[in-house]
Amino acid sequence: GLDAVRGIAAAAGLDRVVPRGAGGAAFATHSAVVACASRVLARRQAGLAPADAFLGGLLHDFGVLVAWRLA
């Protein structure tokens, strides 16, 4: 559904700004793992939207990417 499309679009967009190389791969892996864990935790808690938790987890360190780009 729409939530899956939003998640895929966010992941694709994130992939375009993550630096290439080992540091970027580690960052992308970390973000994906946090996103999946956030979704699992949201499913266990009433009133939380798993899709929103996934996006929040995926983008939680976005400021680090901005700092990387500006450095």
C-alpha cells in the first residue's frame, strides 16, 4: 500500500545522499536496522503507526548526513 511506497521512496532518497564507501555502507545499514526495529516496537505498542516508526527510524540520523556533506 501507500505506506510501503513511502518507505521505499524514503530509502531510495536516503541512498542518494549517503556517501559511498565503508562509512556510507555502515550508515545505511545502521539506518535500515533502526528502521526495522522501530517498526517492530511500534507494532507491539498500541496507538503507534508502524509505517511512521519505520520512517522515523530510517531518517533518525539525517543530521549526520548533512554534517558529512558540509564537512
